Amino acid sequence: MTNEQYLIASYFTVGAICAALAVAVYLFLKNSFIGVIRHIPFQQLFRILKRLFLIGILFPALFGFFSVTFRSCSKDTYEEIIADRDYLIERNKEQLSTSANHIVAALFVWGVIAGSAVYLSRSRKN
């Protein structure tokens, strides 16, 4: 396999792994998140948050994946990029790492949203 073929294959493979990781996180946390936001007194807000949860995990993961560029100070042209397979592997690792970091940040934001929902539901009951 040439480096150019490796670049194409690894790009789509890593993209699929990032998307699959986001979907796995969503499936793992979906029931817990719904259990927490179920107590929101506004049913319309509950439905909106429930539907946005997948998008709110998947988009940050894909944003993290697409935010990594293969160009750098030392490698500016396509020929320079595909000349070094180790460089391609490092970029793939960076794509995975950045995607995972964005998922963690998205989970933090969703945690704040869920925590706010619990706080609002409890303060409304009192």
C-alpha cells in the first residue's frame, strides 16, 4: 500500500472510528441522561434536549476530527505530506485524540445542562 492509499484509507477509517466512538458514548449515556432530564417540568424542553443529545455528542466528535489538518510548518504540499508514513500515523493519532477531547468537552456541557435541569426542577417543586 502506498502512502497516498494509506492516507485515504486511514482518513476514512479514523473518521468512522470517531463517529462510532461518539455513537457508543451516546448509547452508553442515553438512558442515564433521559432519566435525569425526565424531571424537567417543561415537556417541550425535555423532548428538545432528548433529541439534541445525539447531535450534541456526534457533532463535537466530528468537529474534533475535521479540525486536525495534515499541513504543518515542515509539510506544506501534498507530496511532502504523503512522503512520510510516520507523519500520517501521527496525524491520525491526533485526529483520534482531538475527537475524544471534544467528546469530553461536550459531555461536560451536557452535564451542566442536566445539572441545571435537576436544579430547576427541584427549585420549582419548593
